[in-house]
Amino acid sequence: MSAIGRSRGIHYLQKLSAANIPSDLIEKGQSRVIDASLTLIREKAKLKGELVRALGGSLASTSLLGVPLGHNSSFLQGPAFAPPRIREAMWCGSTNSTTEEGKELKDPRVLTDVGDLAVQEIRDCGVDDDRLMNVVSESVKIVMEEDPLRPLVLGGDHSISYPVVRAVSQKLGGPVDILHLDAHPDIYDAFEGNKYSHASPFARIMEGGYARRLLQVGIRSINSEGREQGKRFGVEQYEMRTFSRDRHFLEHLKLGEGVKGVYISVDVDCLDPAFAPGVSHFEPGGLSFRDVLNILHNLQGNLVAADVVEYNPQRDAVDGLTAMVAAKLVRELAAKMSK
């Protein structure tokens, strides 16, 4: 299934080429679709930025950006459907709009939303992943151009973290420290031959020099390559088998000093499946939801951007339980980022 998804745009492009349609015509058409997609995000970001600045008093305002990309998953592509489900859960009315630390999410100085990048529409035009990743990066930079907006990206599979972190680092002019919560290290050189696999984003990030420190927490599915790659890049890997020993340190992290800030990447499968069954990869023995919140709430550092990835609505259960879990993560991250 994932191979079919990855090749869909390629097959479309091959059909156009076989029909002797000039390559420059195809290129211009793709560019128009990309420009239209980015224009909508740009105009919404301008509007939200103007609103926040007019209200005043905000040094940092979290802005949601959806990147519904799922074709780089090695197993299931359901995460492509996650952003609207997360938003639905955030505002469904089953809970109020105040976060645990007292931030009011209906205040645009705390949270705004610039919508979703049109990933599938862009891919339907035959745009390959090299160019698509550049488009994802550009969408993030567009949000960051509207001070004081800071991007909180809704995935999508974990492959989106590479272009997002790259954009954040390039826009800020230097590396960040990354806190990565996940069952897997996602640091394969090129999983199944795909350099943009959802199992490989942190290899691309570290190769590019976009992170100074990478702390991976919740790891419980790691093989020899994952450990070797971790050593190669100087990654700090905290496995669940030693979590009780590491808990105090992880609940009192201080990151970002001497670099451009802190980036947080939360793969929903960092949680034990008992808390979040709506993920593609069930890996028992994970973090509790409160473990994750304790780590996030207590973290000291300037949070400049974040993502929440790998929620899979097609595997959710109990009336959208995992959607509510993902929404709660987004809510608390939004509160952490805004100031």
C-alpha cells in the first residue's frame, strides 16, 4: 500500500511524459498548483499575524499548520487523514478551551490556525518528494515570517519533521535542540531505500546540522542500526527499559541555551497503546499520558516550533479516543509555546 502511495504522483507524471506533453509545461503547471497552495497559507498567516499584533501583548503565538502527508509511512498511510480529526477533537465541546496551565486557547494570542498544506493536490500533479519537502519547508517559513506566530505542525507521518526542522533552523539562522518523543528512533539512513521514510527524518536532520542536541525519549523498538546511527550523530537515546532510572532527569530538562531554541516532536506512539490505540505501529510498554505531560510541562527552554505526528484515524477506537489524546498534546504544546 505504501509503495502504491509513494508512486502515484510518479505514475501520473510518466503518463504525461508518455503523451509527449512538454516537460516545461508540466513544470509550469506544478508550480501554479504549489503557488496556489502556499498563497492560501500565506494570506491566512498574514491575517492571523495582523490580528495577534493588533491585540498586542504577545511575544509568541502558536499557529497550527497541517501537513497531511502519509505516503512515506512504511506500513499504513492513515496519518494523512489526521489534521482535521485533531482539530475536530480540539473544539468538539467535550472539554473546555483552557489548558492545564491556564492558557485560554480561544485567545488568538495563544493559538491561531493557518490551515493545511494541499499535499495530495500537489502530489496529484506529479511533484516528487524532493520538491514536496521544499514546499513543506516553505510553508513553515511563511508562518514564521508573521511575527509573533510560531508553527505547531499537525502531521502526517514522521517524515514531515525533516522539512519542518530544516525550515525552522534556516529561518532562525542556526541549529536547535530537539526533544523527540517516540517508540522508535526514526534515524535509519534510508529505510527500505526511501531517504524520506518516516523512519529516517532524524538522520536527515542530523546530517544537515539542523540540531545541536537530539534527545529521544520513550524508545522501545530499536535495532542495531538505530543504536549505531545514534552513536554516529551523538544522539541521547532514553529507552523505556530504563525510564524509571531516567525519569527525574527527563522531567527536569533544560534545553536551548546557546542555540536558536527548542523544537519538540511528538510521535503519538510514544504513548503506550493503552492510552493511544490510534497509531500505525502498536508498541506496548510505552509512556503514560501523564509521563509525557510531566516532561513537557517541566521543560525549561524557548520553544520555537513543534510537531505532533503519526496519529492514524483509521486505527482509532472508542469514539475517537486517540484523536482526543492528540488534541490534548496539541493544546498543551500550544500553551507551552505561546507567551
